[in-house]
Amino acid sequence: MMIELRKAGILSVAQVPIEVFYDKEVTIGKYFADILVDNKVIVEIKAIKILGEDNEAQLLNYLKTTEI
């Protein structure tokens, strides 16, 4: 995926450390995004047949806590 994003000229970085915030002020840790596209979109790569509710909840939590 990274190769295709680069070929398309889309800014993307793999395994980006992103600070996780609580209450928009306190840094409580770091999360490593599989791919961060244009500093706006988190791509999580999963090696499973079907995405479950737990996968969706994980990604929504990342989006909320990282303020992306």
C-alpha cells in the first residue's frame, strides 16, 4: 500500500507514533498508526477475514484520542 501511495504522490508515513490525549490536555501515551495519510487519515491494516465491532471500536477510539 505504501508503494502505491508514494507512486500516486500522496504523503504517507508508516508506523507513525501519535500522542494519545485525555481531556484534550494530558498526554497519556502513544499509539503507532499503521499508516498515516496526509496527516489526516489513519489506515489500520488487519489480517483477518471479517472486521468485527471490536476493530471498529479500536479505530474510533484512536481517532477520538489522537484528535485526527
